[in-house]
Amino acid sequence: MGFVSKCFDNVHEILGIKVEPGTEDEILKELRRSPGVAAVYTSLGEFDIIALLNIEDSQDLTEFIIEKVRNITGVIDTKTTLIKK
């Protein structure tokens, strides 16, 4: 068990998502329907969309990002940030 797995209950997950222009609304809708997504916002910074996640462990987080988010049409790149509670 890795370090993140051991202390995963002490972190929040923030997912920054870069998307193709014009795809924001559909991606927002898709993310809002996804279990584990607590909130989704558009952003004017480095990322077009910021998602606040509520995912229980590091394996589930990895699967969600790789199998779900990165497969949404229009998603270009993602960056995950873990912050302490």
C-alpha cells in the first residue's frame, strides 16, 4: 500500500481539465452526472474546467480519471492535485 493510499482519507482531490474550445458545456454535463464529482466549475486559468472530487481511494481516483474523464470527447489534458483536509 502506497503513501497516498494510507492517508487518502485526509485529502481532497481537485481535477483541472483542459478541453477543446466549444466542448465545455457537454463536458460539464457529463461530469455532473458522474459519481464521485462533488462540484464542477468553469475556469479562466490554466484549466478550462475545475472538478472537486469525492473519491474514496487512490485506485478509484486513478480509474475515474483514466477510464472516465480522459475518454470524454473534447478533453485534452488533466492534472490532479491532492490537498490536505
